[in-house]
Amino acid sequence: MAFPPFQLPSALLTALCLLLSACGPAPGVNLAISDKARLTASSAPAADLRALTAGNNAFALDLYQTLRGIDGNLIFSPFSISLALGMTYAGARGETEAEMARALHFDLPEEQLHRAFNQLDLLLASQPETSDEEQRLQLRLANAVWAEETFAFLPEYLDVLALHYGAGVHLADFIREYEAARREINRWVSDQTQDRINDLLPEGVLSSDTRMVLVNAIYFKADWLSQFDKDSTHAAAFHLLDGSEIQVETMSQGIHVPYVDGEGYQAIELQYAGGTAAMDIIVPDTGTFTDFEASLDRARLDGVLSGLQDSSVLLSLPKFTFSGDFNLSDALADLGMPLAFDPERADFSGMTGARDLFITDVVHKAFVAVDEQGTEAAAATGVIMGVTSAPAFEITLNVDRPFIFLIRHSESEQILFIGRVLDPS
């Protein structure tokens, strides 16, 4: 189901897909339909919500460390990935379930975990709207499921998807018309994400063995609380990791914001209009980016964020727009969940009653754009499963070198996006 746009700072979009495959229907179970309605009342204790976001954020930093070896800029949505794999986790059993829990930092018992995911999803979607045209805040979330029309999934698994993820089921003919189903799913994702995530599922990712595709989409867009004056944007030097210099469009303003000058870095937090989300920018000292990045774990990040103090800052920040597209299968296996990708040993019997499914690929796409007005970001995750077969200011921060950024929901502290900018051009 798709939630209407609502007020939450920053443009963020997240689309998540789970593709499930199997040989044939498991005996004695119903087809892929649940008559359960989504739980829309708050039902998870605050402690469970804190445990979920803490685990999700720990996973975000673990995955960042695994992905930082790729070349160039980096952007991904750990919340998108956690949510997509949370839906997958609902069907995992045995050691496959245990591995996924450890790798993803799912520290709550399963029923509590799914209730907490539901509450976090609803919390993100419940921001009050504003009539102020200068504060266009949107956060749109939607979940949907495409299931093979002749295949049977366990009703209790479908009930979890319906109750806690609000995932309506579209019956599809994957066996004969998997390409038509792929195009339909891609259109849905594109519609939900304002055309920022297109062709999430590439040709060849579905086949006649596909049995289910679970999709979550998130779109996030907001203006800065304090916008940059376009007349102040100018070409300025940005220093690359190799020591060379390029000219990039750079925004500037004097602003009162949380700031810290830490050991080996500077950091700043920029609020979005409405005060419900923020971007944190961490700028390691010249020549230290690689070492700082390698040290970025939950404790290091907590130290950075806890050190932020209100300050008056003359800020220069480059505009940037880029996207990322990569396969997460090896990264997730390296983080400690290899069984889920093993056709001989994977156990997703919670989906069908039989050990006939395994994850073949996890693909991810993401997009981010930062300009004078605000931020827009988008992401999509696909989990593919197959059969077992100017004035004077106290401080000057010139972001003229590689930096790390996060977009966080303020109330829950959930990291929605994390990335780095090595070359803003």
C-alpha cells in the first residue's frame, strides 16, 4: 500500500524488492493471499524500537565498511536493505535464521522485531503536513508483494507480511510471463519513487522459477531549514584523494548549527525544515580520509554525534548529485550470513514449509541530490530468491575535500542513508 506524502525533512526514497522462487506448490497450504489488515496502532514498546534502530544502525556501519573498497562516491540506504531483509527473515529458520540475525543485528525475538519494524515504518509515515510552501516535506512509504498465482506460501508467513509490513499481494504469472511481471514491478517502483529508481529489476533477474517479489518503496524529500542563497553559489576548489584539485559548484552561508571540531575531523549537522530529520557531514582532516573511514564504527559515530554543540559556522558545501548500483550478495555473505545464499543448506521453510528457496542475489540502487534548497535521495533493494536448484563567525568549515554524510530520522535516530563524496563533480 502507498502512503500519501507527508511532512518529513529530506528527500529520501527507498525501494526494496524480494524475489522468491520455487519448483511447485507445497502441499496443504493456501495460495499467496492473507486476509489480515495491517496493524496501524502503536504496539511495540519504546525499548523495542530503540533496539531495532540501534541494530539497524550497527548494520549500516558494518555494511559501509564492507562496501567502502569500491571506487568513487558511495550511496546506499541501510534502512531499505534492513527492511527488505526483515521481510525475508520472517521466513528463515534454523541456522539460516540465526546467521541473518547476527549479520543484520536483529537482536529482538522475531515477533517483537516485526512489530518494531511496523511501528518504525508507521512513525516515519506519520509526520504532520505543513501548508508552508517553503517547507515541502515528503516521506512516502509503500509495500507490495507479487506472488506466483499457482504457488502456495504458508499463511502464517503471508500474515506477517500483511500485519507488520502492509504488503498487499498481486498475483502474477511468473512461470509464463515473468518479463511482463518484471516490467509491472519496475513501473510500480518508479511510480512510488518519483521516477528516481527505474529498472530496479534488470532483464534476466526473473525467470520461470521466480515465485515471489516483495517490494518496499520509500521516497523522502525536504528543504533545508536554512536554505542556501543561490547567488552565493560559486566555483571553488575541491581536493581529491590523489592530491589533485578540481573546481566544483559550492554553496555557502553563515549558519548557527551543531558543530564539532574533533580529533582528526570536523563535523556539522544540518536540519531539514520541520525538524524531523537532519544530514550529518563528517570531514576528516586533509590526508586522513582513508584511515578515518576505516575507523568508522558505531562507537566512533556515537562519539562524533555526541560532540556536536551549537556554534556559528561559515559553511561552504559543494553541490552533488550521483547514484550507485551494486550487488550486495558477497558483502552480506562476508558479514556472516552465507547460508542464505547456499542452495544446499539455506532454510527458508518458514515461507513454504519446505527448504526449497535460497537467496540468489541482493541488488541495490540508490540516488542522492543536494542543492541550495534541500536534499532528495532514493534507493531500491532487490532480494532475489531461487529454487534450491560571510559576516564574522566563530568557525569556518570549508568542505573542500572528501567527506562522509548520513541522513537520519531525528526522533528514532534511524540512519536512512549513508554515503561518502570523493568527487562532487
